[in-house]
Amino acid sequence: MNQKKEIQDGIIIEASLIRKLDKVWYLDCEGDKEYFPKSQCNFDVEKRELEVPLWLLKQKFPNESF
């Protein structure tokens, strides 16, 4: 069972799993491949949805507006 973490100001984006590591997911987010820490995010493999805090999303994709 996946435990959900509390995420303040979270945003859900579409993502595909490339690789699952101990502390991070390596995901393909519409062609952009990035690592996301499991401690900060929720990822649903079946729905292909990543819930990520806004601050982290801005850090990973600085040229995008959210």
C-alpha cells in the first residue's frame, strides 16, 4: 500500500515512470526527464499522476509557468 504524504500547495501533473529507486522516482514529464524525491511527492503509477509541491515544480522546470 502506497502511503500518501501531505503536500502543501501541491499540483498534479502527468508523468510516466522510467525507474523507481530507493529514495526517488525517475520520471518522464511530457518529454522532460527528472528525478523527484519520494519524501516530497506522491506518484500514482497506474494513473500516471505526480503530485508535487509548487516550489519543487518551479525548481525542476524554471522556464514553465504554473
